[in-house]
Amino acid sequence: MGSIGVLHLQKIIKNLHTILAIELLCGLWGIQLTQERLPKRFRILGRGTARIYRKLDEELGPAGEDRYLRTQMEHVIQLVKSGELSALVVDLLE
């Protein structure tokens, strides 16, 4: 792969981390804001989803408070980059 290709790949990976962080934040907030309104049978999360939800909830706290979005995005980006979230569910993939 040429040097330009490597630069493009680095940009793609950086963008992917940002997209994953935004998706995880939206999912977290969606669950936090609607879970109590759902019928009990729909409140149960899958094993992997529950693990990631608990980790993000512990790290970021409840939704609803005004916060600076970029700070939270950067925090989740670091969690994605570090592999912490992947490590929570890797045993479920085996």
C-alpha cells in the first residue's frame, strides 16, 4: 500500500471511531430515556448490549442533563480505541 493509501486508511479509521462513538452515545441515551416507558418484556437487553450499556452508563452517567457533547464523544472514542468495549463482549463471540 502506498503512502497516500496509508493516510487514507488512517483517516477512515479515525472517522470510524467517531461514528461508533456517536452511535454508542445515541444508543445509550435512547435506552436511558425510554427503558422505563417500555413494557417489561422489552426492557431486557442482550448480554453484550447490557455489558456495554453498564460500562457507558457508569462512565457517562444518566442522560437528560445538559452537557458538552464533544467531551462525551471524546470519552467514548477513547473507550472504542482502547478496546475496553470490545473486551467486554469478546467472550460472547466464541
